[in-house]
Amino acid sequence: MVSTHEQLAALAAVVAVIPQAVLGVTVYGQCGGIGYTGSAVCDAGSTCIKSNDYYSQCLPGSFALTTTTGGGGGVTVTSAPPTTTTDGLDARIKAKGKKYFGTSSDSALLSNSQNVDIIKAQFGSLTHVNGAKWDTIEASQNNFDFSHFDTFVNFAQTNRKIVRGHTLIWHSQLPSWVSIISSPSTLTSVLTKHINTIAKRYSGKIYAWDILESSMMTEPTASPFGTTFLGPASPKFLIQTLACAHPTLGFVATAFNLAHAADPNAKLYINDYNLDNMGWAAPKVNAISNMVNSQIAAGTPIHGIGTQTHLSGGDTSGLAAAWSTLANSGVGEIAITELDIAGASAIDYSNVVRTCLGQVKCIGITVWGVSDKDSGRSSGTPLLYDSNYQPKAAYNAVNSALS
């Protein structure tokens, strides 16, 4: 009788000799473009779509998510999506070998024609600011409302935009029923259901999920288990509560493994702030890099580190060193996930883009909104478009950096 181990070994040997072109490209992978030498065949359920002469990408096939409330799948077949723009920031960054130039939005802004027109013309990736957060999807226990995120994902797929899922574990914007949980074991059980339910529902539809959000402090503090960067010393802080249940950071592995099992094709990220210089932020940059490296060495499926990159003006000189440290953590990719810069200096925006272009593992940039009027930092006018949806000097600088 052949053992399971022998069967797996034989299967691995067979797979090893199959030509790469036959294996197919996973969803959201590159499938064509000038200089590309890999497979042009996409996995079942996705189609190779040309973005420009330099980049074609396997995108999910012609389907959309229905808007429903409650659990279940919600996938139906509809007509093929329209042709994407061949110009704009997304097309330009893809011509430089990156995956996307994206933006964030809320559901209401998808009814704003000025906002939508810019999204369609300029951006290739979308992040819902609030639609996938816990207080939106499960405001009361076991009553899931996916309507906002369903609509958002449907819009993205109809317009051939990839989606970054944001976010599965964050101490903020928790529904009150989660915030009052005091038992670590209960919280772990609730979190397990939360991740399974959401990640499975959108399996195959999300390019990347932010699994851990803003979970590490800039300076270390004391905890029941010694000095740590992981969450403030507050018993009601979600991450700290889980750390008390899993002092060896086992909950990190648990969360990532759950998400990976639910959606094997999604890239799984730790997304955090103050990761953009090796001066005052160096302790945190090193801490998160070391933690990720240890987790990856232990087999945890952490694929990327997201740096939020909420910057003050004139604060871009340390980007390259910091992002190099993140890239050396063992992840396959890093991304700028929530970019905005107080004052929107053209020089600062240009520096961010050029630094990403110069870092091989930096796969994309997401600006945190389209227009200044819709920004959470609107008084600082931090985005590429002004309150009248007109491009600013910062937009021109980004466009130039990508030319």
C-alpha cells in the first residue's frame, strides 16, 4: 500500500515537470506585455485582460456580486466588463512593471459622477474605507450586512479594478458587542468566525486583505509579557486582549492561516503606520520587520507589509531605507496603502512614487481618496485632486514621475 507521503511526493514530482505555461496564471497575476515571458493562460474563472502594451493581467471573469444581507455566496453571471482606460496613473505605473495605482472610496462616493469618472480613468485598484470593517458588516452579533461591500466589489469588477480588502483585525471601529468581550477565548472564537465568514464570501474576488491593521506602536511599552510594540497596555484593546491569550503571538499565525484557508489566492498583509523612515520611526520599522520575518520562518502565510504612508510635508527623505527594511523581512511584496501628504507637495508625492519604482518589492500605491473634500485630513489638502475634483500640482508630479 502506497503511503500518503509517497503519494504526495509523486504528485509533486509530476507537477515539477509540467511546463509553466500549462499551469496557468493565478487571478490578478501578469499574463502578458512587452518583455513578459511567462504564461499567457489564466486559471479557470479569470481572463487575460490587456491594460496597456506593457501589462496584461488575469482578472476574474464576467461576473458580479449580488447585493444581499446575510451569509452565503452571492455570485451570479452577468455581461462582460467594459474596456479599461489605456492612460492614467494606473496604466503608467503598470508600464513601469508595477501592479496598480489605486485609490480608496466609500459606497456613497460611487454615486458621485465626478469621483467615479476619475476612478475609472486613473486608478486600477480600489479600497473601501469602511465597508469591510467590523462595525459595518456585523454591527450586531451574527447579523451580517454585506450590502455596502457587495456593491463596492461589484463596481470594481464591472470596471476591471482589483480590490484591496480593508480590514479584518483592527482595534478601532468595533461594534459595541465586540468591545465589551473580556474573555480572550471568547474573543478568539468570535474573531475566527469573523475572518472565515468574510474571507470565504469574497474568495477569489480580493487581490489582498489587510489582516492586521495598525497593531504596532511606534515606541515599545510594558505588557504582561515584557516590553512589546504590540498594542497599548489596555485590557480592552483588541490586539492586547488577544496577546494575553496568545503571548507567543500565536494569534497572528491563526488569523493569517484562517484567511489563507478561506481565500488561498488573496495576498495577506500586515498594514501599519509610521513605517516610512529609519530615524525616529526606526524602532517600529525594525520591530515589524523582525516580527514578520519570525512569523514567515514559522510558516505563517504573511505575503506583504502595507505602509499606510500618512505623511507630513517634507517627510520623504527616509522612505528608501525604511521600505528596504520592510522588503527584507521575507515578504514577497510591500505596498503603499493609504497615501496622503499634508499640503500635497509635488516634490513629496514625486519622491514617494520614485521610491516605490526603485524598490523591486513595492507592487503598488493607493492614495487615500480622490478629492481633498472627501479626505479625513481635508484641512491639510493632502490628495491629488482639489475640492472641485481638479488635478493639482501633486497629480502632475506623480504623472511626470511615472512617465
